[in-house]
Amino acid sequence: MLKTDAATEPCFDATECVTVAYMVAIIHFWLQGVVMLKFVFSIRTRNGQKVEGLLISSHDAAGAETKVKQMYQHCEILSCELRQQEHKHLETVTIEEILTLISK
């Protein structure tokens, strides 16, 4: 809650500052439109078992490959395909609408 003191300027509680900063960060990334791509992998594990249809989200193919190799150490990647993205129409949101949501 916003606190006021006759001798000082208005200030926020420390916990509210952290919460507001967290919300601002989320809104920042949301407004930037951070896109996560989806990749479908087929791999062969180190034991020789074939795994197909392994879905990994990442910003790019290299990042997705890194995630696969972290989960399946010493695997062989047989194929990697970019999954077709559905185009969703994003509605524009004003700062006032965002502030209204935060204040609730």
C-alpha cells in the first residue's frame, strides 16, 4: 500500500516494490511478444531405443537441440522439424487496461 508521511515523500513497502517489479517484467516480455518455437525430434538413446515425436519449445533450433541433449545424454538426433505455428490474433492492450488488472 502507498504510504505517506508528512515529513517524507510517498513510498512503497519493500514487498510491494518486488511484486510491482515482477509484474512489470512479465508485462514487458508479454508486450515484446516473446516467441517460443516448437520443434519435433526423433532421437536414438544411448541404449539404442528410438524416441519419436519428442516436442521441445525453444527460441531456436540450437536451443532445442541443447535441451534434448541435456535430457537424453549421449543420444543421437535423427531428425528435427519445426512444428507449424498457429497464428493467433493478438488484441492490443493499453497501459490503462494493464494497470487496471494490476490494481485489482
